[in-house]
Amino acid sequence: MANKFYTVLSGSFVGPGDAVIGVGGTVVLPDDVAVRFRNQLLEIKQSPAPVAAPAKPSGAGKEGRDV
């Protein structure tokens, strides 16, 4: 079972490092836990990850070894 991302609609949840995640925050939960709190959560539908564009050189950096 994969974890999914949810937006908190009401209440609060404890996230990693005991951080409290309140209304409007994003929490990652397994399906079985999310079902229990379904009235407090909205699943975030994730689209495929965008393809990262290659970094453009700034032209300000040096080339070769730093001496």
C-alpha cells in the first residue's frame, strides 16, 4: 500500500518530527489511516512529474580547476 498526499480540511495531524499539521497543510498517510479520517481530508491527485529542464550556465562561473 503506497502512501498518498492529502490536504487537511479540518482538525490537525502529527507529521514527521512531531510537527503539527493544521488546516490547509499537506500530510502523507497510508490508505487505511486516510479512510478513518476521510471527512477531514482531501486527496491530492498527483499528475506525472514534469520533466526538469537542463540548467543553463550563468556565464559568471569559472571554467577548469580553481587554483
